[in-house]
Amino acid sequence: MDRIVFLGTAGGRASVFRFLRRSGGFLLYLSGSLVHVDPGPGAFVYLHQIGVDPRSIDLVVLSHIHLDHSSDVNAVIESATDGGKARGVALFAPRSAFEGSARVVLPFIRERLAKEGFLEEGSELSYRSVRVKAVMKHTHHGAETYALLFNDRVLYVSCALYEDRMLKMYPENVDLMVINTTLYRKTKPIDHLTVKDAEKLISELKPKRVVLTHFGYEFLQNHDPRLVAEELSLRYGVWVISAEDFMEVPL
Ligand SMILES: [Zn+2]
Ligand SMILES: [Zn+2]
């Protein structure tokens, strides 16, 4: 059954590294393949805790190289390939994950991959039953970051500064939109999405369902994401929920 499973729902440095919630990204089960998106801190452990054998992972995808999205990429690939014995795992990520001084994928781990793909705005990569389109390059603190569309069904709005260009570049009416809503509101000029930004995406692009996730420190300390989601649901007549750690949603 196609579904999404959230390993962790914390976002941004303070929330992740002070451990307000778990992190570790999410799993997508799509047409018989298993994709692990943004395996941040703890991902490897949480996979085992929820009873997922990492060797069942087909594809790992990084939206960008910030540590809260990528820190466990090597451990996850190492376990997914059974220590290099199985050669059936692919990795799609920005070029900056593989090359340059800030790369996060270790050279010997790269050699274990069945396929590597560099995300680029507008291009689509595929592996087994999964197609990943980098629908837009985001502005996000100078890191090469992409919004990702999986099998034309699931749009992952990764971390970003809101831009009106999103309304043109993102598809309408997707089955599920996952929005990294790190901020409740903007109190300083940082490149993350707020509730207001999420609201704009929902009202303009009319996804069938929405999950808010990747909550920052201030959001979690002072607000209740469940109430925010409920309010958006009522206002726009769209199914909106806030993600919880280890939550599973059928697609
Ligand atoms: Zn992030
Ligand atoms: Zn980031």
C-alpha cells in the first residue's frame, strides 16, 4: 500500500539538536519501492525502531545537505546495501552532496550505489518504480535545495524562503503536499517557510491533502501545530494535518 511514514518532525537547528522532537526525514512507499527522504539525525536508529529493515530501501533522496536533512545518509546507505554486499540502492541529491568541500556522502559509500543522480531544477530522475522531479530550486541559506515531486503525486516542499515563483513552478492538485513549515511567523530574516506561506501554497495550488512538518523551536514552544492545521482545514476545506513522529498516512 502506498503511504508516507514520518520518522521525525523537528526542523531547523534548535528544534532538531535540542531534541524537541525526532528528526530523520520520511519514508515513501510508492508502487512497490521504498524511498527514504532526508535521513537526518537518528534516521538509522528510527528505521529499526519502527521495524523497517533498511535493506528494503530502494532509493535515498536528499533535498539539500544541511545536517538536519543529511546527517545519517552514510549510515542509511551502508545499512541499505548491507555493508556494500547488496548493490540495489540509488541516491538522488544535489551535486553539492557528492562533490566539493561541503559534501556529505563519503567516497566509499558512493561506490556502493547502484545509481547516483544529481537533482537539477526541472529535471526528472527515476529508479525502479519511482520518478523524482526537482520542480524548483529554493532559496535556502545558500544551500542547493529543491522542492521534489514524487510520481506526480507527492510534492515535498522542503526548506525555503517563500517566493511567488513557487505558485508557477509547483503543480496544482497533487495528492499530497508535505510542507516544511519551520516557522509559525517570521521574527527574523531567515530562509524558512511560515504558516502564512503554507497557507498561500494551499489556497493557490489546492492540493488534495496536506501535511505540515519540520517544526522549528519557537513554533513548538509557543504554538500547537495541530491547532494550526485544524484552522487551515476549516478555512480552505482541504484535509490538513500536522505530522507527529512515527505518524503514517496512506496515499
Ligand atoms: Zn531543514
Ligand atoms: Zn536547511
